[in-house]
Amino acid sequence: MANKRHKPEEVVQNLRQVDVLVAFAAAIGGLLGLVELLGGGPAAGLVGTIPHYKSPTYALSILPMLIFIGFLAYHAGMTGALFDAARKWAVGLPS
């Protein structure tokens, strides 16, 4: 029987269909892609270094924080009042 190889993006889509969290589905798809490109040993060595290497970048540290702040503001009920105030303020601006 022929061994069918799946693309990492197909793996991620299949995992999302069975309700695996996006972060885990992307991690599994990325790991399988590394194994396909580099082999098992080098891929296993890179798995531990990639998150540590990428974590100090500013965009990867600040964007989740801003999304979390927006999440808290929404659940605190602040966003409705803020958008209403912005709409009332922006009505007088020329378009």
C-alpha cells in the first residue's frame, strides 16, 4: 500500500475539523512540515528553539497583549460605550 503524504496545511484543516485548538493544530502542522523537510532528528532539535528564538520579537509579544486587553474591555462592557462615543464624535467630521 502506498504511503500518502499529507501537506501540513491539510493536517491543520483536518485537526480544526475535530475541534483541536488553532495553536496546537498549527504547531502539529509545522512540526510535520519540519520533519518532511529536515528529517526527524533535526526537526526535533528545532522544535525547542523556534519558540524561544521568536518570543523576543516585539510584534509577537505586544499583539496578543492588545488582543487580550480588547477581550477584557469587551467583557467588561466598555466597548459599546466607547464605540458610541466615537460615533457621536465622528459625525461632525468631514468625510
